[in-house]
Amino acid sequence: MAMLEHDINGPLAWTGRELADDAGLIALEDACRDELLALAGLLTANPLPVLSLRLDDFKLENCRALMARVRRQLDQGLGFAIIDRLPLEQIDQLGGEETATALYWLLASMLARPVAQSWDGKMLYDVRDTGKQPGNGVRPDVTSAGQNLHTDNSYNLCPPDYVALLCRQTAMQGGVSQLVSFHAAHNRMRAECPDLLARLYQDFTFDRQREHAPDDTKVVHHPLFAWDGGCLVGRLSKRMVIQGYELEDKVMDETAAAALAALEATMTAPGMGKEFHFQPGQIQFVNNKTCGHARTAFTDWPAPRPKRRLIRLWLRHQGRAFYNG
């Protein structure tokens, strides 16, 4: 596979040390807020399941302008955006939690089509601790464990273009969101370890996390970086790669292991990434091809306080809404 042979310049090649504290933050303007509160009232008076809502049924002119700005920031700017924020208390008072989810669904639909996040067709996904431990068939996002920087659904056939997260409740401690630019990581590896960077353009084995038909293959093979002559795409999950080789009962070759370790060290090096603390009502959008994301381990509040909870959407421009497109 062809390898990108020059440095990448521009907004997508950011490092954390270069960014202001509020980088990526987009305020929910009063006009958008008013539109959403009016729509919350309408949806309360005319209940429908969230998945049945059609964006074309609502004008939402100010919100569409806001989301066009988000789209530009995802594709041409930093590769991430954080909307600050939905007025959850007011929305919940009008119509309950499902109404807030409906508004979030419609906003996200202005970027791209929501698609299934599991082989059984789950479209809305709760990110919270279920008490399980990460492993084959258990995604880290339903545990309290820390995550490696990754892209969503790197381990299957049709990753989303964008990942959206609505914060409903924060943890008592931890759960800090982390972001990194693949373009900046690529630049640094090209300068420091070009031979290892070249190995990332070759196939690795990924555990598919049992998100497939019972008789389908348990692993998939693809590179971590790809260059099509105009766009650099990252697709990675260290944990799924390690589990993939274990499933195939194979030992990762030395160069592959060194390249995987070098990428992890580069992305987590001081000053490379950006961290932020989610607040209830904030929505994070990430370009799933140009940015890696993760979160630190967390401890939930003791009962009866609600647990940390985010609602995730996967958004894709092409293919059908099926998990595998």
C-alpha cells in the first residue's frame, strides 16, 4: 500500500500543546436553543420513537447552520467539536430524557446518517459501566476501565465517519476524555521512526468482538494507516489487535509489535493529545478517520447517585444503516 511521504500541514495536524483550552468548543447559540426547546414541546405533545424521527420533517434553520459549522470543523478543522450544550434540565422537564435523546438524534443526523453500532442493529448505545471486564465480546466502553486511543469499529468491516457522544452524567472520579490527531502522530513517526511507520501501512489482525454472524470469521485484517493520495485515514485499536492475534493463536512479528508500541508511545507523548472533562449536556463529535479518542478509567458515584452515562451515535455518509453497511 502506498505510504504518505511528506509531512501534513494544516488544522488537522494539531498537537495538544498548540491548542487553547477551549479549542473545539462551539457554543449552542440562543437561536438554536430556542428552536430545540420549541421542538421539545412539539415532540412531547406528539410522541414518536426516536428512531422513527425524520430530519426532513423539521426546519431547524439555526440548528442546521450550527451543524454545518460543526461539519466544517470535523472535515477541515481540528477533526473534533464539542457543542456546549443542550439545556438538559429544561428539556427533561418538558418531555423527559427520551426527548433530549430525540433532539440529539436530529442534530447528529444533520452531519450524516446514524447507523447500527452492533451486529444485532442497536442504533442508540449507552456508554456506561456494566460491571464486566474488557475482553473478547466485551467492549471497553461498557466497563469502567481506561481505554487506549482508538477509532470506533476499527475491528470490523464498515467504521463510522463520525462518532457522537452526549453526556448525561459524569463520574465521581476519572472518565476524562482524550483526543489525538493522527496527522500529527504520523508527522512525528515519519521524523523519528519511518521504518516502523511503514509497517503500520501493512495488515494487522483485529478481534471482531463477536459482532458478526455465528459462522463468520472471528478476525479481520487491515492496516492502521492508509493513504489514498489525498486523505490519510487512521483505523486502530491496540486492544483489538492484541486480542486478534490471540484468537488466531499467532505471535505478532517483531516489527509489527514495535510499530504498534511506537504509535502508542507517539500518541500518548507529552503535549501530543488534548484532554477535557465532559459536562452534562455537552455533545462531542469526532472525525473517526483523522482523530483517535479514549477516556481514562473512572469511579462511579455510590447509590443512589446516577452512574456515569454517555449516549453514543455512529454516523456514516455511505452504505446502508446495517452494522456492516
